[in-house]
Amino acid sequence: MDDLNTIDSKDLGPAEKLPSFSERLLAIFVEPKVVFDFIAKRTDFWYSFIGLAVMGSIGALLALPTQMKSQELMTAAMGAPGAAKAITITAYILTPLQTALSLLIMMALLGALIWVVIMVVAGGGSYLKAINVAVWTTYPAILASFINGIVVFITRPEIASIQTSTLDSSPVMRYTSLAMFAPPDNLYITMMLLSVSLFSIWGYWLLYIATRRALGGNATAAWILIIVLVVFSLGFSLFGAWGLSKVMNL
């Protein structure tokens, strides 16, 4: 019996070494299958979420002076000039907290949407895996925000009006998306085209890989999930344009 146990333990071989968080963070940009193969075996939400929140917070802090200009225009349009300046004292403290909280809510909702679609289309799935996929596939969008923060911090672009404030404060997103071809006087088309960018396509490509390697879906399930998310993205863009149009009509 002892000999049998010895043979069995030798046959098992060394335990598989899973990639560390730093290795996965690098891999999401250069070899994403490493990340999603990891998620297929185990989930690790908080490390990946904290990395996402840190990148998002840095980008938001760098872009804060430009965002404050947009906020001043909006508060002036609502008849409260100077209100935006009153919050600048605490803005640098609150911005990381607001960024982390908004990302947490967004990841919870996006993870739920991914989970439901995969359950309906592929007949299985796990919410824990889905929310991990939501976080990792959001990294391209957060990278865009991070780079945009650096650009606006250096260039300090002028905000011409409320109508153009989104494009003026987001030069990286503007010139890597179809929004560069949008008519400047049509807010709805501009906002919709802004959501179709190199970074969003990158995120959908990651989602395709994640569906196949982490969520157990096939190519059909991956495409259906991508289409659903594109529709939701366009819907939120239209909602944002509607909100800005309401402000401009005040």
C-alpha cells in the first residue's frame, strides 16, 4: 500500500503554478488568455478591482481641473455660478472615493448582465466569474481614462461650451473613436459615436476571449453577449446626451 501511494504521488507531478496578480495585470494587455484561464480555475475579484480603481482614480485626479471647468459651466447654466469652485477644497479627497464607488457599482451591474446573458445563451455560468470578467474587460476603458488624464493635465484644454464639454475634456477618447467624424451640433450622434472607439473594441475582443476561456461559452454566446453590451452602451450614451441636453435647455 505504501508503494502504491508513493507511485500515485509521483504520477501527480508538481502542482500547477498560477500567475500572480502582477503577471495577470501585464498579461491583460499582452496575453489576455493567461488572465481568463486563471479565472476559469479560480476567482480573485478584489486585487483586480483595486488595480482598476487605482488607475481610474489617478486618471480622474489628473483630469480634475478640466472637469471642474465643465462643472462650472453646468452650475452657471443652472443659475448657481461659483458653486463648482466651492467644492474644489474637498474634490481631490472625494474623487478617488467616488471613482471607486462608481466602479464597484458598475462592475456589480455589468457582472450581473454578463452572468444572465451567459446563463440564458449557454445554460450555465457563475456570477463570481462573470464579475471578474467584467473587471478585467474594463481595463482598456480605464487605460483610456488614465491616458486622457495625463493628456488634459498637460494640455489643459479649453471647454468651449456645455454642448462640447464631453469632447473637449476627453481628447484621447475623441480622437480614438468615431466621434471625430460627428457633426459638432448633434449631441446625440456625438455621444453615440464616442462609445465606438479603439478602446471599446479592445474591451469587446477581451470579452470574446473571456466568454470562450473563462465562462464556458462558445463563439455564438460570445457574439450575443457582445451585441447585448453594445446595445446597452449605446443606450447609456443616448441617456447621457439627453441629460446634457436638459441642462442646456435650462
